[in-house]
Amino acid sequence: MKSEKRSVKKQIKARIGLPKQIKKMGIRDKLRAPTTPPRPIPVGLSRSEIRIGRNINNVSLVNNINLNKLRILFLGRKNSHYGSGIYMSAQMIVNSLKVVGVDVTYTDTHDEVSYLSVKYDVDLIWFYDDGAYSTKLIRKIRNLYGNGVPILVNSMYNQDNKRTKQIIKDNKSLNSNGYCNVYFGVFTKEAENQNVFNDNIFNFFSIPKTIRNVNLSALKYNERKDIFLGDYNKLMNSELTDNLNIYKLILKLKSEFNDINLYAVNHHPIPKISGNVVNNSAEIEYIKNNINVFSYRKDLISRIGEFRLYVCLINKETFSMVPAEAQSVGTIVLYRNMPQSLNSYFYYSAYMWESTDDLINVIRKIYYDENVWNELSSNSILNHKRNTVDNMKHILNLELEKLIIRHKKRL
């Protein structure tokens, strides 16, 4: 019997071209092992099936394969939507992974023919395009690659109940009929472990958000003034503010701080919703008269650097990149509870306000005290540097390796 197993091993080695002497390694070491030119995959046997230790004629190969470096098929905005936020994030992800030695095949999500007509030899597929996402398209990719290759998609989780229900529905649909390899990416461990996902939690996975390195000088305390409130169209949308009454908030801020001007940027056009908290024309007019709205500009972060404080009113976005980048210029951010994003990235380098009274107290303590402002501004700059993609590239790589290992253990 033993001689038969040895014979089978020799046949398998001959088929896949394994070296005669194979060093036993741990899974993580295997992922980082020096690379050799890829060998053809034998018919009926995928590389993933070999790597996860799938038994072939009752012979386990898990400890006998020298894995090549991590290989990823990255599907994102490459030629389409040039210049958009998700396009720039895709570029940063691909570039940072290549720097740490990952073999990335980068294909545009809109070029379906290129990635549905060819089956790439990869360890992971990362679908990074919210606009192109559909369960129908992900199912096509899943069916092409089978259950052995994990597929990571952006969940777009933002605390909204409707969105959460849709994510759970998609998860159940895609991870059924013997499949379990579609994972929904979130940006924090808090979000990954949210109770709202219940029994679906096994297919949620946290991936570090790519925050660009903004190299701008920070103005001093006495060179700044006033408060920035973010995107005007977003703060006027109750779905994004969790029904915060913007009229009452602005009224209170102006009555308490008549010497401070409030600013917002007009950037993302958002359709009006019938359920907006502020629908009264007089209240809307008051808001418009007391918030100075300026047009979007490419050097927005530099402009935000002219304000002492950035008060975030939104809490139901997938991430909220602008406040994260605003820390780079030393502007102190006062934000709302966002377990899906900013909580983990800001921690105590920014302040999470809970009520209007709390916000007013914090503004009074920080805005008028140069010593307090200087210390918190320095913390903001340091935190931004810590979170930039340049400093997170290795963690990003390790997290992706973790996902692959987690999936292999489930098979």
C-alpha cells in the first residue's frame, strides 16, 4: 500500500513539475517564498486545489508545495471613470501591492470579455468597482473560477438598514449551492464584527482603506479661522446624516458662535429625497444664508487647511475620505460615530461628538485655545501619516494573505 502511495506521489510530481527536494514550510512562508516561473496547471486540477491540500488519490500535498508569490486578479476602474475617487483608490491599491512583490493582473471592470473569456492563474480575485457590481456579474466570475479561489468585493456597508439587508441578501445568494468563496470587504474590524450580519459574518472581511499621502504644509493657528462642514449636498441629505436636523444645528452654532463663519463645498450632486428632515422653505433659506458654499476645486484639501476645525455631519457613508485627508494639513476633525470607517482610522486623533451640546462645548474648548489646538493639530498630522497607503501597504498585503488562508481552511 505504501509503495502505491509513493508511486502516486511521483506521478503527481511529474505532472505538475515539482522539484525533487521540497522544503516543508508554513503557509505564510509559502506565500512569500521565492518565485519560479509558473508551471502549467494539469487538466482537471487547479493551482488553488493543489495549494489548499486537496487530496488527490488520497495523497495530501499541503506540506509539499512551494507556493509562488501572491497572485491577484484586480478588477477595477482602469480606463473608465478616469479621475474619480474609486479610480484613484484602485491605482493606489495596485501600485502598493506591486511594491511589496504581489503579482497583480489589473483589468478594467467594464471590459468583461477580457476577464470572463480567460481564466487567470491567481490566488485571489478582488472586484473593486461599486458602480459595476452586480450579483449576476460576480456569479459569472465565481462559476468560472470555482470555489477554490476567494473573490473579494466591496460591500459598500454604511450602517444604513436597507443597504445592510441588501448585503446580507447578496451574500446568501452568492454563497450557496456549494459555494462559499465570495467575501464582502469592509474597512474596519468593527464593521466586520457587526451584529447586524449575524450568521453571515464568516463572509465579511476587513481590508485597510487606501488613504493617499498628501504632502502639504500646515498653516499655524493664527493663520486660520472658521469651520468647514463638508459637502453641502451631502449634509442636506437626511439619509446620509441619519436624520440629523441641520437647520436646528446651524441655528444653534450661529447663536453660540456668531464670530465664526461656516463653510461647505458644492461637489456631489445628490437627488432630493422626500424624507428629508429639513423641507421647510424658510429653514432651507436660513441654512443657505448662513453657510458659505464654494465650488469644488482640485486643491480642496489645501483649502480645508485654512480652517481651524472640520465638523463632519455625515455618518452614513461607506468611508468619508475627505476628513481623513484633511488631517494631513492639521485641520482638527470633529466627527460622528462611524464604526464602518472613521472610528478605527481616527481613534483619539480626532473627536467624536454625540450631540449638539457636546459639539458646542468642544468647539468652545478647541477653537479659542491656541495651546489645545496646536496639540490636537499635531496629532492629526501624525495620524494621517500613519494611515497613508505608503505606510499601510505591508498590512494590506498581509490581510489579503489572511483572507486566502481563512478560505483554504474552510474548504
